[in-house]
Amino acid sequence: MEWLTHSQAGFRQSARYLLWMRVAIIAIALVAMAIAETMVALPYRGEAVLLCLAYGVLSVLAWLWFMRRPPAAPVPVSATFLADLALIGGWLYLTGGYTNPLVSLLLLPIAVAIILVPVRHSLVITLAGIAVYTALMLWHAPIGAQDHHHGNLAQLHLVGMWATFALTAVILLLVAGTLARRLRRQQSQLARFRENRLRDEQIIALGLSAAAVAHRLGTPLNTLTLLLEEVRAQLTAPTGPDREAVRDDLDTMEQQLRLCSEHLQHLTRAAVEAKGARREVLPVAHWLARLRESATLLWPSGPIQWRLPFPDTPVAVDATLDQAVLNLLANALTASPAWVGVSARDTGDGRVEVVVEDQGDGLEAALQGAPGEEVVDSQSGLGVGLFLSNATIQRLGGHLKARTNDQGTTMVIDLPRAKTTEGES
């Protein structure tokens, strides 16, 4: 099974733009050497050309690596940016160091890294770029002008600075601008996807509430049917009705009708909460009892072991949280059709943990430690559900954690304790 995270997909799509950036840097370096050769003396011209060729080969290899085996973490990507700085710095060392007007090319890997990798990695790459520039000020191979072009050396440097600025701006526009627009488009698509999934979860939660109410109404309706037959039999009896028995039956019928009315009111409240994404504060025991009833309706023969007792700690829940937990139960039942365990405990520090255990093969290492942080495309479809469940739990102030071992997978839903006076959020 291939697991392709959101970051992997982003690195694969960005590989082509990174290749363009590196090819542009190599082309600029070669053209600049060809122009400068007519006016200045480069002591290490051959070495500089070989370094450019080596940079080109490494750029193509990096592109092939990102396309065929996209990295699952930003560390290898950050390492390639550090290699860019080292190679550009080596070429600058051979061609005049900080006196080379193309020294601004060091900004290109830094600018692209700020878009693609996390902040701490970008900070390291930025500091590395500053260190390379500082080293070029201290150590570099000096260049000298040819005799008949000695007076034009300063003018060549100024023109080179202008050309470097213009080329750097164009490359940033084409590479960094394109990457930024792609990332914004992906974020917009992901936001729409999450909104649609949230709406679907609300509809599913409302459907589960309707199914639960229909299940609860079955008992009082059956009772009313039997009582109605008894009352009709007593009214048609030849000896006359037993008024006391009829009164008791009518009282029971009134009680059952009141119970039906309460169930319908619960369905109405569930519909209002699902439509407005309102939260309600419930003890964990009551909330899990509701989830148990929904799980029983979804998987009547599902081997789910509910480990009682549950704590009475209040938590803020809504219909989407119910669906998120049901998604986790569905994943667990898919991975472990023989047994799934559900338990809950109060950690004592203002948090409540709901634990879902299974005896399946476990999640792949790509999700260990921080499950649901990235979109995962799997053949069974568990990754998107896990991602959305994690987003729902985080929206309510909770966290989703996973532990895997030889016995199976343990998903821990960590929720904050709610104040008993909390109302609608």
C-alpha cells in the first residue's frame, strides 16, 4: 500500500519548479563567465565550469528523486537547499567571492525554502546563506582585469549588479510566485473540501439521530399497540369494562406518548444543533452511551467492547464530533474485524481521554506520532477520514494521538474538560 502525504504531493509538484530555478542559476553562471572572460581574468575558470556541470547533474538527480520517491518529511528537501547554497557559494568562491555581482543568487534557495519547508528549517537555511556570504567575504579567489579593460572593471560590476537584480526578480516571480499561487489554490480546495465534509457529517449525524429515535420509538409504540388492544377488549367484554384496569392502561399509554414526544424533541434539538454547529455539554458517560447506540445501529454485529464504567466528566460535544469518533470506529473495525475496544478516563489535569483500540496490523509509520496531520491517500480510504476526524477534534480543543505495536493500534482522543455552565459556542 502506498501512502502519499500532502507534503509529499507538494514536493512532487514543486520538483519541476525547483529544477527550473537551478537550471536558470546554472545558465546565468555560464553566461556571466562567458561575458566576464572578455574583460577579467578568472584564475579558476575550468574549475568553475566543472562545478556548474556538477550542479546541473545533481539538480537532475534531485528532480528524479522527488518525482519517483517523494520525501515524506521536509528534512531531505531542506538538505537540497543547503546543497544549493554550498554549490553556489563554491562557484562564487572561484569567481571573485563577494565581489562577484551574482552573489545575490544566494537569495533564490532561501526564498523558495521559505515557501516549501517549515519555519525552523527556513531559519537554518537563512543562517546558512548568511554564513556562506560571510565566508566569501573572508575567503575567495581574487580576479583581476585585463590590461585594456582595467578602467571598465567597476562599470562591469555595476552592470552585473543590475543584471543580477533583474534576473533574480524574474526567477522569483516565475518560481516562488508560481509555488505560492499553487499553495494558495491547494489551501482553498482543501478548505472547500473540509466545508463539504463538515456538511456531510452534519447530515450523517442527523440521520443517525433519526435512526436512534426511530429505534427508541419502537418500544413505546409496541406498548401502545398492546394497551390499545387490551382497552378495546375490555370495552367490548360482555361483563362490562374494568374501570380501574382501563384507567391504569390509559395512564401507561399517556406515559408512553410522553416518552415518544421526548424522543421527537430530542430529534428536533439534534437537527438544530447539526444545522448551527452548536455544542452541548454532556458527561462522558452519557455521550459515549449515545455513541454506543449509534454504533449499534451502524454495526449491529460489530465486535465493539465498551469498557464500563465511563467517567462523568463534562465535555463539549457536537454532531461532528460524534461522526469523527464513528469514523475512528469504522477504521478500527476495518483493520480489526474481530475485536475493537472503547474506554475512557479522566486524566486528572482537566483533560479526558477516549481510547479506541484494535488488534489489526496498525497504521503505517507515516502516521505515527501525529496522525491526521496530513492528507493520506490509501487504497482503503482511511486517510481522508482520519484527517477530517483530527480536524474536527482539534476544532473542539482536543488532540488525536496514535500508538502502534505488534498487538494493534491505539487511537487516543484527548478532549478538554468543559465547564458545567458552558452553553452554546
